[in-house]
Amino acid sequence: MLSSVRRTHTCGELRPEHVGQRVVLQGWAQNARDMGGVVFLLLRDRHGLVQAVADERSPASAREVAAGVHLEYVVEIEGTVQLRHAPNDKLPTGLVEVVADTVTILSRTPPLPFSIEGHIHANEDLRLQYRYLDLRRADVQKNLVLRHKAAMIVRRFFDANDFVEVETPVLTKATPEGARDYLVPSRVHPGQWYALPQSPQIFKQILMVAGMDRYFQIVKCFRDEDLRADRQPEFTQIDVEVSFATREVIMELGTKLVQTMWKELIGVDVGDIPVMSYGEAIARYGIDAPDVRFGMDHVTVTDLLATTEFSVVRGLIDAGGIAKAFVVKGGGEGVSRKQLDAWTQFVKRYGMGGLMYGKVGAPWSGPLSKLAQGELDALAAATGAVVGDLVLLGAGPAENVNPGMGRLRNAVARELGLIPPGFKFTWVVDFPSFEKDPETGRWMAVHHPFTSPRPEHLNYLAEGRQGEMLANAYDIVCNGYEIGGGSIRIHDPEIQAQVFGAIGLSDEEAQQKFGFLLDALRHGAPPHGGIAFGFDRIAMLLAGTENIRDVIAFPKTTSAQDIMSGAPSPVDPKQLGELHVANTVKE
Ligand code: ASP
């Protein structure tokens, strides 16, 4: 191991076999206790903790310096390893201590804004402002080490499978992945802008045209979109592209990658990963990234309630809506009115008018008891609800009911502690190629516009049936998180041009935005396909946390700020001038 000039051991290394050895340690004082003539210092570095003591066995000078050490001072201790009288079985080094001959203070600090040790009470903003202090904590360091090991496994895996890691540009042209671009003004070309890549999508396809055959890259991507706990404006992808690949080839590769990572990092056997169609995911779970660790599947009861006299439900169905229900086992007793009110508010966020519930019994209680007895019996039979259960029902437009009831299913299971530990993976396939933008009414690509339709749907384009077209695309989902997604690409320039047309791009626009791709496709493009995995999300799952910032050394807040460095921040007007950018923000 690489050692510093002076340091002989790290703080996690000493054991009884070192007793009697002279050592030099360097680290942070996690604890400093002056017991009147006897000073205990708990020294910490990334490798662990070890106790040093300055007592009657040490020279007076060492005791004096040790007495002046405060929390998180950086110190060097030279001394001899001895067995401890009172071992500490919580520390791997707990059987020994270092009796100091010399104590040197290498660096000082004022009192810290929060304590490094133990459970952190400081709020996250303070921790991010002093990220270097937060990063001293063992569990955060553990996450960064795990992330590093994950990256090593990824590189070994792809190398062993004959992939080449190729870097692609960061200053580039906009790549459409459905988010807003981060733009960088060009100084040399007034009024012209680079975009930071939302992904290396076009470049990796061009690498296939270039004959690289198998590409991967662990790469930063940038998307200016509203953030959530599992999203960051700059994030890392494991980006992959393969020539002459079918969907099955890429899915097998993806399965092997996650099997390898989960096994090697946390000893978990992922096993085979089931495949589900997008249609099934929406029908059973309301969303396309379902958490399949628990049941509570949705049951569509539109037909069953189509003639009900319960006017609210009837009205919504008559207006073209759907009705979906799911069951909370035993929830008839345990769920409070307050919870039901909160769940009602929850689904409203997805545009649902409200949530209807019924406690199964004789008679039923709750708003659903307004249904006829025959309808209630049929509802119970369809959903498998029995006496004592709670049935939750949502009705309205499918685009509201599916996500509303889908997210509610997750929220309820989590709130009631119904999610078993462990990992469940699913592949989701056969996404629609296009969906209508609710604002503009225009067709948009569900994945991205380079995704090939299922071969049997190719002629739908010419027939104007893009709404029915299925994409040759796949997502991989773990515990309700989309951890990867990709597709077989269009390699025929004519079809690519038709797809641009289908999403409303004129020939000129397509040429101006993606002309270089269309040109490349005209120069001998092999059939190809690929996938990108969200590396931060994977690291988050492997680390067992639900906050993506826990696995990123210098993350941004949910308002896209780096509190530590203060980015984003105003710049000198002169700099703006050089970039030909006018400052339009009113003071
Ligand atoms: N570029 C896509 C994404 O970032 C992944 C892919 O299709 O390979 O989601």
C-alpha cells in the first residue's frame, strides 16, 4: 500500500500482532478527552479509528500538545502499540492503543458546524455547505467507496465482453432526451451555443457507423428538469451501444451486468429478470416503472361499473374514463380517516378528482357503499377483497387514474410497511413509440426519436397510425426505480426521416438539428441498439439509501444549486460581453 513519507500505518490497521511496534499515525481527532494528565485521542482516517493515549508513559511535551488537541484537528502521533486495559469491542482496532511519544498538531479547525460522529442532526443544506465535513463520515465514505467499486466492476465487465470505452464530447449539439438543455455560449461564434449532452445518444450511434462495434462509457449527462429525490441535473450513465444487436442481446447483456454488480458488491443473486409489456405494467401497476416487491395489483373495473347508478362513478366512466381499484388487506380496520384524506389529496396531484374507498363488510362502509350490492359483490370478487379489507377506487381519464393510482399503490405500501426488503427487477418492453404532448397536442417520441418501431409496425408510419406503433425499446426497473433504458435504433435514413416527420419536424428542421446523424446513416450504418443505465440510481440502490445525494460526492440540491461552491452564481458583465450574452435579469 502507498504510504506517506511519515505514516507507517492507517488508523484502521493496528491489531494485537502490532504490539511493541513503533508507529506513526496521521489523522483527524474524532474525539479528544483530557482526563487530567491522561489524554485520549480517537484518531480517524478513511480506513478506521484507533485510540492514542498520552499518559505517564509519554513525555510531558507529548501530554501537553495532546491536551491542546480539539475535535477534528489533524494530528500526527508517534508512539508504541500496546494492548488496551479496557478493550473496545466496537472498533476493529479496539484491542490496542498507541502510547504517544510525540504528538504534533498538523492542522487546526474552529468548532465544527455539526458533529462528524454518529447520527447526523444537521439539516441537509448545512451538510452540503460543509460537504468536506459531511464526507468525513464513515457511512458517506463507504458509499463513495462502493460507487468506485461499482465503476470498477462495470469497466471490467465491459472490457471482458470486448467493449471499448470511448469518450464523447461535452460541448456539443442538443441531443433530445425529452428535457431542457444546459446551454453554453460560444465566444468565437457570436450568438451560437453549445448544448451539454442530455446523453451521448447520437455520438454512440455514430460510433457504430464508424465500426466500433461495441461501445460503453461511464459518462456525465446533463438535463435541466425539475428535480426529485432520485434525480440530479448532472448525473452519470453507464452508456452502451452494440452493432448487429437484437433487443434480446441487449437485454441479456443488461441482465448480466446487474447480476454481476449485485453479486460482487452486495452478495445478492438477482436471478433471471422477468419481462413484462408496457401494457401489462400500466394495467397492473398504473406506471411503467412498477415496484413488484409487493402485490396490491390494480384491477380495472370499468366494465363492471359501466351501468352503476352511483352517479359520480358513472359520470366519469360515461365521459370516457376508466375505473381502477386495489385492495389493502386488513385495511378496513387499520386505516384511519386521516390517512384516507391524505391519500385523496395525494391522487389529486395527478389530476384525479378524488379517491373512493369502501371497507368490506356486511354492510360495506365508506363512499363505495353507494354502489349496488351486486356491484359490491362483483367488485369484491374481481379484486379478491374479503371482509375486513379496504378497497380503494379511482375513476376518471386514464392519463390521470393510472399514474395517480400507481403512485398511490407505492405510497400506501410504504406507509403501511408492506414492502418486503430485497430487490426485484423487471424488464418492461413494447412501449408505445409516440405519445401526444398534452400541451401542444403534437406527437412526441416516448423514448427518443432514434428508437426503431417494432419491425411489424414499420408501415404504420406511412399509414398515419403512429399512436398504435410499438417501439423496439426496453427499460429495466428495480424496486420501482427505472435504472436503465434503451432501444434498437433506426439505421435506415429514410425511416429516420419519416420518424422526424411524425413528430412534426420539417425536413429543414431535421436537417438542421440532426443532419449529421442522417448523413452518417446514409454512409453504411449497421443495425444497432443500446441502453443506458443510471449509475447514480444503481449506486443508491446498492448502498441501500433512497437519496441520490448520498452516493454523489458533490451533489446539487433539488433547486439545482451547489451550496458549497455557490453555483450557479452571477458572472462579471465583461465575461458576458465576451460571450455576446446580454444580461436580461432586472436588478
Ligand atoms: N440515450 C438514452 C437515454 O439516455 C438511452 C439509450 O437509448 O441508450 O435514456
